[in-house]
Amino acid sequence: ASLTFVTAMMLQARRSLTSCFDGMLDLLQDVSSSIGWAEKMNGAMVPVSPAENVKMTLKSGKVPEDLTGVYMRVGPNAQFWPPKKRTHAFDGDGMVHSVRISGGEASYHCRFM
């Protein structure tokens, strides 16, 4: 029983220390400089809002009528922007992006997982 108590106390101390260290890092961070990558990449990794049935237009040519399918990509997308804590380009909540092709037309959709 005493070993369980010691283990629980060590776990609690570890969590407290981690929380304290994280708080200290938050005080030292500069959020605006930690999101500089968003501008450097011309907005390529800036979060997008969920969308549904956005009709896509072709620049040239046409989509074959008998081509049917879906291209899907899962990646990071911060739900809240700008962030309140330090961040990286790959931080974020999971978002599924898809391009659906059917009947000679294509549409874009994206939703949080």
C-alpha cells in the first residue's frame, strides 16, 4: 500500500512540475514571432474554416464525365487563430480536406475530424 502511495505522490509531483515548467515557457514566449511561418509560406498553412460543397472551376480543359472519385487529405488545422500559446506549422486539430469528382464536376469539402 505504501508503494502505491509513493507512486501516486511521485506522479502528482511530476504533473505539477510539468505544469509549472509549461507556465514558465508560456511567460517567455512571443506568440507573434512563433507564427511568422504563416506569412513566410504565403498563408499556405494558415487555418481554414470548415466548408461544404464549394464548386471548383477549371482553368483549362474539362473533367471527363465518366471520372468519379474522391481525393482526400488529412492534416493539421488550428481551430482557434491566432494561437494563445507557442505553436508550430504542424500543430492543430485534424481536418479532412476532400475534392469530390462526379459527372464532369468537382467540389471541395473540409471538416474537422
